[in-house]
Amino acid sequence: MKFFSKSYLGALAAIVMVSVMLAACGGDSGSTSMSNGDLLKKAAINMKAAKSYNLDVNIDNAGMAVTINGDIDLANKNSALKMSAAGTNVNMVTVGGENFTSADGGKTYVKSDSGAASTTDSFTKMWDSFNAADVDKSASALKDGSPATEKIDGADTKHMTASIKDLSSLAPSTGGGSSTDGNIDLWISTDANPTVRQMKLSGTNEGKALTATIKWSKINEPVTIKKPEGVQ
């Protein structure tokens, strides 16, 4: 999953540029007896098939803070997100392939190009490139976290941890032949239809300090995203 690639970082820069220019399911536990690797593989399948969720991203890369939060309608390819990068706040709505951006907290919007929208591709498409075979190769490296079970946004989850190097399927590429190095933690729901509820990365990216937390909630809950009114 390449969610810290150079194209991703470039997309974040596009958010800043645009703003300047603008001046899940129910069921009793049925997965707690599964191995960490099998639970992760099953959850990845369900994440790939998800129709909607709320995404919450917090990243600190070499002191640069980036946040993304909002609803994503995967079935219809729509989204409504609030983003912050380098002290600049941007609201972005994507409906029917069109992108609308606001730099005043959502009071007014203008139509924008697709560059900023690609920022979220690394998070919405990450499960498409998930490789179950990589998990099988490194199954023994996927250890229980501490604590081994936790509630994340009300959901009972299994906490597991591994070195990013040992779990190559989840290792983000940074381009130029280098990769992010460090640890990865995952929290996966233990209901009948497990999903990934939280992921944390801690380490370095191209030699610079990196911490990141990604959370998925309201998975497959109904969401309505409409074109902003009064687009200028």
C-alpha cells in the first residue's frame, strides 16, 4: 500500500496551493479464535468491499502535521472531507467526478481540478493493492499488541503489531528505492465481519521522523454527500 509515496506528498502540496489560490456490521464475535494473519486477511477483504466509511487521518512527518477527516461514499465515488496541511485548512467535496474546494470553513466553494482529490486515493484504494500472500510469508511476525484487545470507537478489536519490514504488504513506499522503516500496529474488529478500525505507524520516512494514525469508522453506514450550494 503506497500511501506515503511522493505522489501522495505532492497531492498534499496541491491542497495548500489550491487554498492559497482561493484566498461494521453487526453480529456476535466469530473471529476471536482466528490467527492474527487470517484475521487481517479477512478484514482486508471486507475493507475492499466497503461501500462507505468515515476516515480520520493524523500524520506528523518531520514536524509537518497533516489531518484529514470526513465521510467517503465509495459506492458512488463521492466524499466530503476537511483537510489541514502546513497550517492551511481546506474543505473538499467530490460529487459525480467534480471537485469543490473551500478555504473559509465551508461557507463558499469553488470548482477545482482533480489534483487535490487524489490526496485521498492512497487511503481509499489501499486495500485494492493488499497482498494476502505477503501476510502468509510473515505471519509469525504479526504479534499481539499490548494490550491484545481494545475498544476502538465502541468496537471490540484485536490489537496486533509488526515491523513494517516484516509486513511488506503494508509497507508504504516512498519512492527512490527507499521505504518507511519502523513499526505498524493494527486494530481489527472481532465481530462476524471484521474490519480494520485503526492503523498506527511509528518510525522514519526517508530518514525523517514519521508518526501516523489512520482510523476507519461508520463502516457501511448510509451517507449522503451533495454538491455544495452556491458554488462560485
